[in-house]
Amino acid sequence: MKGVARLLAIAGVVLVGGYPSNAAPLDTMTEVGDAIQACWTPPADAGNASVTLSFSFKRDGTLIGPPRPTAIKVDGDADAKKSFVDAATAALQKCLPLNFSPKLAQGVAGNVFSLRFDSPKQ
């Protein structure tokens, strides 16, 4: 049953273009990563690119400060890199606030997490 609820939550993310506030609470960081990745739409002309963002959550599912790019692999000029990083940052912001289970909310607050956003060709 829990697996079905998770699939429905992720499907809802895909359908509405963001993390649904009424979705089942997220219990693990794997579920958090899956929910955020469901919001990710790389730029059409991204080629073979990736960016890793580092960020921290508050217990309420919002971010503590802006995410920081920690690794960028984008072919092209500074504008291409900025476009890709901006798209990844927008995907993260679009999913917020996330709905953490009480146990995850207690453990997640203030810790630094990293998530890699890849272009479709990765």
C-alpha cells in the first residue's frame, strides 16, 4: 500500500508540474530525490550536461537559503551553464515545500544534501 501511495505522489508531481502539497509524507531521502527529479525538465538544447546542487531543508520542507551549484558539466559558454543551473534550481523550487514525515523532518533539518540533475542524454 505504501508503494502505491508513493507512485501516486510521484505521478501527481508529473501531472501538475510540482510536488503536491496533499501528497503522502516523504519517509526517506530516496523519496525526496525522486520527488524533486519528477519536477526536473532540462533545457531542450542541454546536450550532455549535468549540475549538482547542494542545499539544506528546514523541517517544514522549505530550503534554508538558496541552493548552490557544486559541480557543473555543461558544454558551451557561460550563458549555457547559467541556463542549465537555473533550470535545475527552478525544478527544486517548483517542488517546494516538500511534505516530510515527522521522523524525516526531525532528521533532515539543517543537513546539507546534494542532488545531481542530468540532461536526458546522460
